[in-house]
Amino acid sequence: MDQDIHKRIASAQRGKKKQASGKLRVLHWRTLWGQRQMIIATLAVLGIITNLFLRFALQLVPSVYDVPLLMTLTIGGIPLVGELLVKLAHRQFGSDLLAGISIVTAALLNQYLAGALVVLMLSGGEALERYAVGSASSVLRALAGRMPLIAHKKQGNKILDVALHDVAIGDELQVFPHELCPVDGVVTAGHGVMDEAYLTGEPFKISKTPGSNVLSGSINGQSVLDIRATKLAIDSRYAKIMRVMQASEHDRPQLRRLGDQLGAFYTPLAVAVAILAWFITGQPVRFLAVLVIATPCPLLIAIPVAIIGAISLSARRGIIIKKPVVLEQVEACRTIIFDKTGTLTYGEPSLAAVYSKPGIDGNESLMFAASLERYSKHPLAGAIVKAAADAGLSQREATAISEPPGAGLTGTIDGHQVEITSRRKLLDRDPSAQSFLPPHGDGLECLVIIDGAYTASFQFRDEPRADGVSFVKHLGPRHRFDRLMLVSGDRESEVRYLADRVGISEVYSGQTPEEKLNIVKAETHKARTLYIGDGINDAPALMAATVGVALGQNSEITTEAAGAVIMDSSLKKVDEFFHISRRMRNVALQSALGGMALSIIGMVLASFGLLPPVAGAVSQEFIDLLAVLNALRAALPPKALTDF
């Protein structure tokens, strides 16, 4: 009977695995299809270079040196124009549509070089956009790459390495030191700690003893743990995050680029002026002259130049822009959503309170505890040692130190027997201790026992960042955020404590990655959102938000999912990102609108026959030069990049 159950489970797992593999193959083919624009852009570059070489170096006749350009227009221009015709059928009037008309116009005017340049601008821009959109596939590949491929299965007295998909519910496994846990399960033997911060949002490493639950994808500490699988690998916590990521990638918001928004009215205007000039004068050359001067190079070139300049400035400030579109969207975001751990907090425990037994000096208990904890690798040891140092307490020599796994820490200091243990272990030994112990706080806790008598309780919290309050307070007045939200996988008491400290009233606690994703998707339907997080459990939400910002480099998954990565995990750098984005948008708008205004003046002159096609092309190049020179200002650092 058990064998039949295991067979059915294995069969179901293989089916799920095949389905997931099929989704990844679809993403792979989408990536290959997106590379077509890069191929066209490369062809355009080669065609232009070859044309210039044949024309000026070899001084050949036009029938020869125009051949590379004709090939570029045929192989690259026709597919691009075809795609633009489809957009036209769907009433999508972007700046690229006018570029398509310009390609056709240039071909009719025998202006093959101009046409090839437009092909290069259009395909190059689309290739960059496809690359940014395709980063979602790299997130899935990074997720898959982080997951272990094998598990150490116990079979009698042997340990066998088996494929992860062959692990069944109930199998006994071993997790070696510093390995990723392969499946969700329960500890059956061993004592140690696991780092689950990136999966759950809990800020601390979690102690593991027999009976403790473990999550796939968590990082084991220094001890071997025996676990019993409670879920299949495909149904584990880590796999669920991967499936949520796939759903997030599929349902992400479609953002209109700044150039498309401006082109939505500029393109119909330019075409209308060209047709009107042709209709009134009866001269087709007027139509061509208007379109030549109307070629939207300020949109196709100046805006990307401003974006590239802002990306360069950001990199110099320790901010990596993964998806250029976020620079255009940050200024329009009205809802900001924070994760808790590692975002508004430091992600490290700190000693928040010392409760001493009446008549006992709390500093003395802290001195004894720090003298002992400096020899420990427990997650709270560093917080105790730091608190003692901050208080100016000197450490004493400790001897006979013992730290059996899961049994607390003991040692002898100045002839006193010192023990650091948990509330549960003390109550197991002495239930009457409940009468004199202080109330259990919201965070983690440890007790100090000296010579067999309770002396003090230490309570710990993940404290807010020093600049968290001022940063949060300035978001509304300075950056026009209407709503501030805190969404965390941590416990409600911890999340509420932080929210009250920094001044955020809208709080969601105990949220899984799926629930975070649903909250972000719902908010993004109401207004543009900015999400800031740092763990794997934040990755789906980072992708679903209008703009996702990863704080720090804790996880490759998170940095791939985000649109921007703040390298040194600083709220000050987040504010710099806001200001760089705002300045880039202002410079881009100046360049685009200024160039469009000059182009419209040129269109009017061309309509009256005062600007023939050749002169119009020269004038357009002058307009482009002015727009690009202004756009280059986005790379120059302003006097100040923060305002809080």
C-alpha cells in the first residue's frame, strides 16, 4: 500500500515538474524572439558603416554604396514597418509609428542613409526594452539555480544522494552544514540554527531542535540536521515562491514609456500637418518635407540619452538601474509599500530592554552575560556583547564554557556559575518561576541565571534604521506619495512596533509572498506603486509593483526581480534614486518638448514651401543636436541629491 502511495505521489510530482518546465521553455522562446530587434540593430550598424566606407573611402558610385543600406531597409525596415502597421490597426499612436512613416518616406525620397539611421534607432530602442522586460526570465532561472538538485536521503545506515524530484513525503533526509534545505519538513534529530530571513521576513536566524519545522530554501547553520519531508519539492515553500514569481511576471503592469506618451499626440499632429500641406498645395513634396522635419528624433534619441545619463549617474552613486523604465515611472508613483526586515530595520537583533529581578543590578547581569556570550555563535550573542560594550562594561574571563545544542550556554566567571537559557527551559525546571518572571515581550528573549538563581531577562528587537523616521515623514511633502504601507511576513506585534516608531499607519503583518503579491497587485490597480524590499519573499511583489527597488545585495533573486538595486542598503540612497529619476524626467521632457516645438515650427515652414526636404533634414539634425546636448545634463550630478 505504501509503495502505491509513493508511486502516485511521484507521478503527480513528475507531472507538475513537466508543467513547470514547459513554462520555462515558453519564457526561453520569448527571449529568443526578443533578440530579433538586436539582430536588426546590428545589421543596421554594419550597413551604415559599409555604406560610408564604400562611399568615402573607395568613392564608388551610388548604385554600389547604397546596396548595404537597401539591404538594411529590406531586411530590417520591412519587419519593423509591419509591426508598426499592426500598432496602427490597434490605434496605438506612439513615437515609433512616426519613425515607421519616416522609414517609408526616406525610401521614397532615396534617402537610404536616413532610413537606415531610423531603423537603427527604432530597433536599438526596442532591443533595450526587450532586454529589460526579459529580466523576469532571468529571475526564474536564478530561482531554479539556487534550488538544490539533490537531497541526502537516509536509507538504513547509508546516506544516498537522490534527485530532488525523487524525494517523497515521509523520507528521512540529512541537511549538511551551510547547505540549502531541499524540502519542507520537520527536524527529527540534531540541534542548530537556520537562516529563513529571505523566505519568511523574520529578521533572525531561527533555532532548530527536534520537532521544529524547516522550510525549503533556508540556509542551514553549522550543524547536521536530520529531517523528515512533509511536502514534495514541487509543493514546498520555495517552489510556491517560484510559481508566484511566474504569475507575477505574467500579470505585471504594462507601462507606457515617456516617448510613447508624447508621441501619442505628436504623431497624429505631424501626419495631419503633412497631409494638410499636400492637400492645400497639391504638391506631394510638401508631404515629404513635413515628415522629414517631423522625424521624432528628440523622442527616439534625446529621451534615451537622458535615461542613459541617469543610469550612469546612479551607478556612480551605488544605485544599479536594472530596468530603465523605472526612471520614468518613479515620479508618477503615489503609493509606497515597504517590507519590514532589512528595509526600514537593520535586519539584526539588538538588545531592547533588560528586566532585572528586584535588588539585582542589571548592568552586572549584562556584564556576566556578555563575558560568556562572546564565545557563542548564537544569533543573539552579538547583540548582548555590543550592548555591554555600548554601556562601557568590561568583560571578565570565563572558564568551563559549555553550549550543548539547544540546551543554552553555561560557564564560570569569577567563581560564579552563569547560565543563559530560555524562558521555556527555566519553566520546565521550575514552574514556579512564572510568578516572578516579567511579561513575555513581543521580540526574542533570553534569561540570565547566576548561581542557580534567576537574575535578569533580556528582550531583543530589530530596531528601525536611524534615518527611518525622517525618511518616511518627508515622502508625502517632498515626493507626493499619498499612501504609505508596511507589508511584512513578521508577527503583528513586531510590525506594529516598527510602524508606530516610523509613522506608518497602514500595516499588514504575517503576509506570505502570495499575499504580498495580491496586496501589491490590488494597490497597483488603484495607483502606481513603489515597493521596497530585500528578501526572496519580496521578489514577486517587486515584479508586480510599478517600480520595484531592492535594498542591498542579500539575494540574487531579489536584485534580478527589482527595477533598481540600492547596493549599500541605505534609505539615503533610495532618496537619491528618487531625485535622479525626477531630474532625468525633467531633462528628458525639456529635450523632447523643446525639440518637438522646434520641429513643429519647421513643419509649418515646410508646409509653406519655405523649408524643402534637404534643408528640412539639415534643420532636423540641428534640432537633434540641441536636444541631445540638453539631454546629456542628466549625467551631471546636481548640488544635492537628498532632501531629508
